[in-house]
Amino acid sequence: ETGVTQTPRHLVMGMTNKKSLKCEQHLGHNAMYWYKQSAKKPLELMFVYSLEERVENNSVPSRFSPECPNSSHLFLHLHTLQPEDSALYLCASSQGGGSTEAFFGQGTRLTVV
Amino acid sequence: AQSVTQLDSHVSVSEGTPVLLRCNYSSSYSPSLFWYVQHPNKGLQLLLKYTSAATLVKGINGFEAEFKKSETSFHLTKPSAHMSDAAEYFCVVRPNTDKLIFGTGTRLQVFP
């Protein structure tokens, strides 16, 4: 256990559905991240939140909408996804600053049908 | 610009033989460097980190890495591979920001 918990672990959704991924950390960290991991592709940074403010959005389509209501929780709201959005979505947290490592959750395996 | 290059996409070794996973980085600043491991259908677990202290860093499960500034390298090694080491390994650089930059990963196979 890394202290970062993601739910659900697996999700199958249709292209017209709306769903949300949840990430929770109890490590006292002030930065949280969403990454997308697709087969045969490098890990892609999607969003970065620092002190509950979004500090990075790496050209992610608007069908992905992040929310960080407090420093312990991070959501990724999904709507009208495409099959190519099927991937492992990883959440991570860290204590801000240059030298500290990030702690990752187990990921949510998303399948869009 | 900051970047990290993992030189091998796949590495295969026999159980009990040494492991070498190569990583080169590019950074304008004095970076922090990390190695993470990912077993199938799992999240990423930190193996070790370099943060400008000792250049030889020891991690979990017998892994270690040496920071060589002159070669801009941070290769991961282990003297003797175990079957449970089979996984994907990621070299990561963290410039002096909240951003982590991942390499493309190296898949390690260990044969009996």
C-alpha cells in the first residue's frame, strides 16, 4: 500500500455514459496528478494540481474534467469518451518541491465500449 | 528542456545473472532522479531515488543506481536477478518543479 487509493479498480463504460474516477491520499501531500497509461505508449501526464489549483493541463480533451475539492481528493470526470480512451489511469501524489518522489495508486483500468 | 531516455525497451536475463537497465537524462538544473517498477496490472512503486546526496543510491529488493553527471546517466543495476524482478521499469527525472518526466520504460524478463 502506497497511501494513495483509487476507485474503482476496473470500469467499463459506454461512449454516452458519464462516470468519475476517484483518488484519495492520506499522506499530507500538496500535489496530485492524473496520468494515462496506454498499451505500448509512454506514460502521459494529464493534469497536475498543486495546493488544490490546477497548474498543468497537457492538452487533454475536454471530455476529461478533473476536480480537486481538497488536498486529499482528486477526481476525473468522464463523459462521451471514445474507445481510444481505454487505458490504465493512474493517480499520484507528492509533497511539492523538486526532490520528493511521487506515490502512485493502483490505477483504474478503464474500458470504453 | 528536460527529458529522459531509456535505451532498451526490453531486457532479458537468466535468473541469478546481473541486471543492467540504462537511463540517460537531460536537465538544465540539478535534477532529482527516480526509478519506479510496475508489475502487471499494478501501480508504480518507487525503487530508489537520487536527490544530490550520495551518487550511489541503494533501493529496495537489492537494486541500486549510480548517478554519473559527466555521462548524464542513472543506470539501474542488480547483482543477481530473481524471477520476481520481471516487470516494467521506469526512469524518471524531476526538474525543480512539480512535474515528473517519465522514460518510455524497459520491460525486464527473467528466465529460469
